[in-house]
Amino acid sequence: MRTSAVEMQSQADEAVVIAFGLLGWDARVTSKSTVSATVHGLELTFAVVAVSTLDAGRAAALKQRRGNRVPLVVADCITAAARGILDSEGWSWLDRQGRLRVQTPGILIDVPTGDQQRLRLSEPGSALTSAGGREVAAELLVASQGGPAPGPRALSRLTGLSANGAMKALRSLKAVGLVDDRGRAVTPELFWALAEQWRPVRYPLVRQPKVTDRQLGALGAHLDNITATGWVVGDTRAALASGAPVVASVNVPPAFYVPSPSMLAKVLAAYGSPDDGRRRAGFATVAVAPAAAACRHRHRVRGEKWPVPDPVFVALDLARDVARGREILEDWNPEGVERVW
């Protein structure tokens, strides 16, 4: 973890130098977390703070004990609400998605930087490209809502990975700073890193499944045993059922998750799929969950006929909405749930 933190800070310092250079400003790293630059003829010294993702809560917690240096936070992504807090508190910031704001007495600059790839910090997503990495990450996020962190043996039992596979996934997540030395999820960083890998491929169904269909048992829905791994409804239906502040019709078609490709094939064979494979308005859809944990952690919600996944997975679906997802998540505080986003 110490090495990972050092690497993240070093890459954040470098990102500032690159961003300034893209705008024609001379800048250099003078020491760890310190960058000196000439901005419009003024010599400035920046205190660089490296984080992965910055939301409103974390932005409000930032403290300016930086002496005469200009505080500048560098993040993979800075939410709109967090930007507002930084601006009001006098922080400068660099969102590696391609925007820089510098504010100090006599200067206020808010510009796109371009060349997002060169501004990227560490690549936490590399530990989550494998199915095993996503499964371990998902279980750690669920556990971080109040329970103790599961160790390698527990993770092996939960995910179906071998003990060695679970340990390898944990080590990979620790190496990029997403799991701490106690094996606990580092939040919200782990959530947002997993969100980047949460890319379900949905298939439309010709016939919409009904909870009364007799064949559901053979298809692994397990509606009669909520503790078993089985179908869940995700996306907008799950968000509405879970109380997230989304605006949508209660009659929106269900977007099902199933735990495996083999089960997906059975569902498509039973309920059919349009030949062109495109998602169509008004059709129910089905997808293999990017992490089968979504189909392991299920519960029932009043008003929804189908099982709904743990709020972590509802939030991951919401995070896929580039336009409004992050804003919705900032406003969503599920009762009795400790937020990990």
C-alpha cells in the first residue's frame, strides 16, 4: 500500500506537469507532491493531492494545510458536486478526464486540457479485467457495508475461486491501492474502479418472463429461495425498487441478470431473442452479470415481483449512466446501507 500510494502521488505530480505543458505553461516537479509552474507570468507553487475519484463527501473533508502553496487535487474523476465544493473552498483541481481549474489570488483559469490519455494516473482497472478480480472486488464492497472483510478462504467459498485464485486477486487489488493491508475495500475508489469494468452485454427477449412461469426453476431463477444464486432484476427497475432518485415509469421492462453464460444461453433458448440481437424499446433484456455476486446477494422489495440485487450492484448500474449517474448516486442514501460510492 505504501508503494502504491507513492506511485499514485508521483503520477499525479507528472499529470500536473503534462497538463500545464499542454497549455503552454512551464512546470516541473520540485519535490514529492510539489509542482512549480509559471502561469501567465506568475511563479506559483502547487501542493498536489492525489486521489482516485473525488465525490462531494471527500471534497468536503479535504483540508488546506499547505502553507504558501496552492492546493491542487488530481483525480481520475471529480463529480459535479465535488467541483462545486472545491471551487468554493479555493482549491485548484485537475480532472484526468480532461479539465483543469487553477484559482489563486489574481488568477482564475478553467479550461479543457485535451490529451486525456497522457493525464491518466495509475490503472486500477487492470486488477479488475479478470472475472476473478471483479468477483473479489464485488464481495469486498458488499462486506464493507458493515460486515468484516472476508479473507481468502471466505472469498474462495463465496466466489467459487480456488484459494490461490482468491489470494491472487486480493494481491492484485492491493497492488493498485484498492484494498488495504487488512484486506478491506478502499472506498469509493474500489467502487468506481469496478464501475469502469461494469459493462453488461444485454440481449432482448421476444417473450417477457413472468414469475409464474413453470420453466423458471429449470432456468435457475430460484425465486423460491432468495438465499440461492439466481436471477435478479437490475438497471432502472432495480433503482426504482431500491428508492434511488431516478425518474422513470414503473412499467419499464425488466433488465435481468443471470450468473453465467450457460444460464444465459438457456434463457435465450426459452424466451427467444430477435435475430438482429439489438436492444429494442419495450423488450425485457437479459445479461450475464459482470460479477456473479450480483446474483448471489439478492433480496425482495415491496412492489417488485423479481428479486433485486444488493444496493452496491444497483449503484454500479446507475454509474454506467455517464450523463446523470454520478449525480443520482450523490443524492442516493439508501436507508440502513453504508455507501461505498
